[in-house]
Amino acid sequence: MFGAFSRLFTRHLYVRIWLAVLAGVAVVTLAAGWAWQMAEAQRSAPLPREVVVRDTQDRVIGVGQSQRTRSPTGEPEFNITLKDGQAFQLQFGPRLERGGGPPPWVRPQSGFFWLLGLVGLAVAIGLFPIVRRLTQRLEVLQRSVQRWGEGDLTVRVPEDGQDEIADLALRFNAAAARIETLVRSHKSLLANASHELRSPLTRIRMGLELMGDRPSPGARDEIARNIGELDQLIDEILLASRLDASEADMGTIEAVDLTGLCAEECARVDAELDLRAGTDNAALTVQGVPRLLRRAIRNLLENARRYGAGEISVQLEATDRVARIRVDDRGPGVPAALRERIFEPFYRLPGASERNGGVGLGLALVKSIAERHGGSVHCEDRPGGGASFVITLQRAE
């Protein structure tokens, strides 16, 4: 019996809270009862009082003092001493009990303990539902954390109320969602990377088997191209993994001149650079990591060169708060239903071939880099045909 109660006490918070409240009420009641008894004792202490004795004609017979005492039988009595020296003793007989007597909770001998019991019972009945409801929410949170720790990353906690427990549930759900997204992203990255790594390795192995003793220049070029693709894939996988880890240090943040950065990258692919009318060149400065922003612009230009046809242009513009980099091409464009999916890792548009180059991580890296800098990227139609990729970044203060 004691062992069962001990387990109930140690394993359930609501029992400890409930008993602690009851103990507090008991202490307060005991203190109040002790103070009441002390006050009652002082009030009923036998102090001498002035008395006047009169006859039936209301004439004063004597004046003196009266002292209250108790007889050996416990009944009250009064010793009266007049000023002329006469002494009297006034005794009372036993009190006759009325039918049944007073209820036990008003009797002086047991009334205090009855009061203590009634107060404790009322507090216990009133507090138990409140304490139990509070701890039930904690138990739900405990079970959810346990399931989440066992591997069920889809577990979420009800966010009822606006108190500390609701705030804790909200923060747990947010953290669980972030970790679930990160784990799913890493699993997808690993699965797709395994597939993408297999393709160039297979082509290299087949090329080596078919090359013979006298390799042709074309075979050597094909192997070199596959090795370059493999190196690019590994580099982009590592960068994507680091960008997914928000705590990873990606480099020094400094003021970046977008005009100079875009001019250098446009020169590599012979793309046209233009400033939108009314844009001040001084406004095209953002806070960021130059290496990452350069990588984002280069990936968009490489994507336009690979899948576009004809001219490639870059347009810069700035508003009061943001700067935008717009990369335009004259390719087939992107269907509206797929403009979000193209930013997923390893996703290629239907009909795109591995022979076009790329590993399907370029646009995903652009999105990660933009979001890492507090910005965004999206795809839209280009007037006259083609696609426009727009990076939006916060301007430097």
C-alpha cells in the first residue's frame, strides 16, 4: 500500500501539487486556530471585576470585587469580597443539556478539529479538478516528447490556452517541425545524391572499359566531362548541406555591391547587364556573404545559358527597402504549376536531360542562399517568351 502511494506521489505531479496545497491550508488553519485559542484564553482569563450588591428595593448593600474561579467539578463560581470585609461565594450547578446537545463542530472541545477537517475537505474537492486539468496538459506534452524522441517526428502537441504550457507547446511544435523538415531534407538529399553520383561514375567506368589501349580524344573528353560533373555534384551537395544547417558559419557578412558582382558574372557568360530606369547605383548594396551571393547569381546565369536560347540579360533595381536581381532568358519558360518545384533539390523539368549538364541542385542552392540572407527568389514569365528569375534582398541600412 505504501509502495503504491509512493509511486503515485513521485510519478504524478498533480498529486504533489494537490498535497502541497492541502498541507499549506492545514498549516494556515492550525496557525489560525492557535491564534484563536490564545486570544480566547486571554479573553477568558479570571480578572477581578467591581460588583455592587443591591437588595430588592434597589438599595446598595455593599460594594466590592468579584473573582471568577472554577469548582473541583469544573463548574464556574465567583468569590465576592466586599469593602467592609464580608466574603461571599456564588456557585453554579451543572448546566442542563438540551435535547441532543450542540453539534460537534460548535463544541469548544472538538470544534477546531471539525473546522480543520471541513476546510481541508472543501479545499481538496475544489482544487483537485483545477490541478488535474493543469497536469493533464503537461502529461500530454510529456507523452508527445517521448514519442518524438522514439522517432515519430510527426508528433505535435495541442496548443490550448495562452499560458506558459501553451507557449511551451507552441515552441515544441515549431522546433519539431523544423527538425522534421531538416531530417526529411537530409534523407532526400542523401537518396538523390546516391542516384546522381551513380550516373557519372557509371559513365566513367564504361568509358574506361571501351577506351582500349589507344583512347580517342573524344573518350578522354567524355571522361573529363563526367569527372567535372562529379566534382560539381559533390561541391553542391556539401554547400546544400551547410546551408540547411542554420548554425553553420557560412562566412563574413559585409557590404556587397550588387552592380560590381553582377558585372563580373555577366562578363563570364557574355550576358547583358542593365539598371532599371530611376535606380540609383548606390542603392544596390546589401549585407551578405559575397561568395554565396556570387554563387547564386552564377547559378542563375548558368541555368539561363543551359536551358535558354539566345540572349541572357540581368537587370538590377532598388526600392526603398529591397534590391532585386532579375535574370532573363529566352528559353521555353517554366509552367506555372512547376515554378515552386523547380527550387526543390534534384528536381528537373520534364524533358530535361542529364546531357544538358547540371545536377539539379543549382536553383535549390539559389533559394537557400537567398533565404539565408533574409530574402527570396521566384520564377515568372518573361514578356515575349522565356523565364525570369528574381532574387529579392534587403538593402543595407
